[in-house]
Amino acid sequence: MIVNLTPHPIRIYGPDRPDGLDDLEPGLRYVIEPEEKPARLGVIPLSTEYREGIPVELVQYGHAQGLPRRRAGFSYVVSLPVALALAPRRSDLLVPYREVRNSAGTVIGCRQLAQPV
């Protein structure tokens, strides 16, 4: 079972779905609806500095929040930062891969899922 722990639906399209279409239906194979609470990395603000007058917050990313423990037969779709932070320890995390974009360049889905290693 694949569980979506991102804040939005994951649309999986066929490999021949072209970019640049605004209609969400052509080539759509699956939609994985999001769970109520997405997985996120905890953030600890350390300090603020200014570069050329622009505030830059120095932050430390902490443990994943909202991520269940491993369960046999389950994979979890998470954001790339969460997956990369945990890749050495969690082989059950997946990310959207080979994105599909609409005419404005906004990501509306993907053609595959990937497991960062």
C-alpha cells in the first residue's frame, strides 16, 4: 500500500503524457489522495543575519514529524527534503519523479515515483 504524506494529491500519469496541458485528465492513471497530516522536517530557528539588507534566517532541520514507523507492505510518499534526510535509514520512502507540468510550468503530477538512496 502506498500512503501519501504530502499535503496535496499525487497524480500519476503515463509515460507519454506531454507537458504543457492544463487538462488534468489526459494520461492520468492514478491519484493518491493525501492523508490528513503531512510528514515534515522539524525546523529550529537559530538566528537571523542580513545579506545585502535581506534577512536570512539560519535554521537547523530536525527530526521528521508526522512520519509513521515502518510497516510491512507500506510505502510512504513524502517531500524530497524528508526523503533525503532519512534515505540512509528508511527504504520505505518515495518521492514524485519525472514531474508533469501544465502550460504555466506548475507541477501537476508525475510519471513515476522514486526511492532516494
